[in-house]
Amino acid sequence: MVTVLDTVSQSARPRHPEKVNRPETPLLRKPDWIRVRAGGSPVYEQTRQIVREHNLVTVCEEAGCPNIGECWSKKHATMMIMGEICTRACAFCNVRTGVPGPLDPGEPAQVAEAVARLGLNHVVITSVDRDDLDDGGAQHFVETIAAIRERSPATTIEILTPDFLRKDGALERVVAAKPDVFNHNLETVPSHYLTVRPGARYFHSIRLLQRVKELDPGMFTKSGIMVGLGEERNEVLQLMDDLRSADVDFITIGQYLQPTRKHHPIARFVTPDEFKSFEKVAYAKGFLMVSSSPLTRSSYHAGEDFARLRAARERQLAAD
């Protein structure tokens, strides 16, 4: 079981986050291959009840993930720490932008308790960007990892971090906490950063992933992108090469789905056959694990993928 839950208290959240003013763009009709499972099963309702009883927020809801019905029906969710207000305004993201509230010092223990009570084998922890903090929230990641290790030592931990841009020493602190998987998403090809991810820098993100391997060569690294934003195929293939040059183990590729008319428009829907082609090419380029499908997301099937990733590493070591 893999579940991640955002345990930020309601009282710590700003009541009036700032709105990002963007022009409206049309929403394209989804093709037949974009099929999502609706909620409503008994297990889905149990997951929903747990979230409500503990006054939690999930990125599944905040980001409008299309897989929420399937995942919550398996008690899988994705946890966001450090609040639900982001300091950046990425054009693809449905998480609100504004001035975040203070960190909740009790959150790491709350997360660890939730992991223990749910009996999780693998947990994924992500966060909003916290450019307002001196360390970008690195210490909060460290404390959350440590709390889970103490409360549930058998649980494997995957983190999906911001880029810690201009936060000297932050990355080193998080890697020293020894998560099992360090994930940082590129999100899109470099030519689209100014319009899709304006607060980030492509080669900084590549260097961050490379630095993780320099600090801990045994740590699994992972990154993901969305397609359908207007990128060219050769740009995606070059991005794969850039990730492999940083020795990244695992890549996820999924279809961008426009959350609202205020978000970046979908340029096109990438076909299932194209996703299959990306998967074959990625494996040929040396990735140990590839997840490429229209509904792939960073934490989708994360526990199962981690088991396969670890098995692939073992096979690689045996072959060497």
C-alpha cells in the first residue's frame, strides 16, 4: 500500500490566497483513451473519511489528479507537506499561489502517525514550493523523513521535492536524510520553461538530480514530464539524454490535462502508441524504470514501481 496525505492544519492556512490572473483558453474534448475511474467504492469512501477525520489535504484533490478514483479505491493518495499555498505560479498547476502560512512544527509527527496507522509499505511525500523559507523547506523534509523512520522503520520513503533554487545547502541536507527515492520533476522541455514553469530553471533541475547521485550514488533518482504542451518529439528525446547524463534511474511521462480555462492550453493529446514509443526509447537509453502512459503521474503506482525499480537495480548489479 502506498499513501501520502497532506496533514497541514486548517488553521495554519491563509484564508485568502492570491489569485493568478491569466487569460482564458478553451478546454479540448478528451479522447476516448483518457478514461478515469470514478470514486464511490467502499474503500474510496474509507480513504475519503480518513482524510476528512484527520483534517488532511491531499494533492490528489488540490491538483485535480485524474487518477483519484482508482488510487483512493486502493487507499493510495499523495501527500503534500508545508501547506497548500505555493509561492510560484506554474501555468500547468492547479495548486493555489500566494503567501503561505508558517510551517506546522507538529506536521512531521502527524505524517508519521498517519503512515503507521495506515500500515504503509511505501509512502510518497511532496510539497509546494516554499521560496519564502531560507532553506526552501529542506529541514521540514528532513524532520518528516526522520519521524517516519522512527515510527515505521520498514516503510520505504519517496520524496518529490521542489528545486531548492538559490537555497545553498538545502539539497545536501535532504539527501543526508536518506530517502529511498529522490524525485524532482522537470515537468516539460526547456523551450517551454518561460511559459509553463517560469520560476524554475531547466539546467538547475538537471544539476540538482546529478548532485543527488554525487552525494549518494546508491540513492534512486526519478523525474517526470508532461507531454501535450506543444513540445516536439526530438525535444523529449533530448530531455531523456539530459536525464541519463545526470544518471537518473526512473522517468515518468504523462499527458498534460488542463485544470481550468485559466491554465496553459493543451496543444494536443498524445496517443497511447506514442507513449509506448517513448517507453521503448527510454529503456533503450538506459533508464532502469519507465512509466509512460496518458494517465501516468509522478506518484501513480509508486509502490509497485519502486519494487520493480529495486529489482532492476539488483539485476543490473548481478550482470555487472
